Amino acid sequence: MEEKKIICQDCGQEFIFSVSEQEFYREKGFDNEPKRCRDCRRRRKAERRNNRDNDSDRRWE
Ligand SMILES: [Zn+2]
């Protein structure tokens, strides 16, 4: 296996889909490659969480 370069769908930056990440994906049974870089994935995850429950984040303040 080789690492792959993928263009992030959100920010347009090229990012590396590393061999260890590919193995992780395969282990999880994901067929698709990630479409977003790590930062954008993390941001989207955080946004989803915020949208679902606005008040729950207050405890982090
Ligand atoms: Zn990105």
C-alpha cells in the first residue's frame, strides 16, 4: 500500500491519506476514501455536535 494524495472537498487543500489511515479505514469496513482533510473532518464533526445540542458545549466554557 502507498499513501495517497487527496484534494479536500471543503478547503481544496491537498492532504495525505496515509497507509496507516488506509488500514484503519479498511479495518472499519469503509470502502470510500476520505473526501476531506483531517481539519475539515474535525470541524464538521464539531459543527454537527453543536447543531444537535447547543447547550451541551457550555460545560467546556
Ligand atoms: Zn480541508
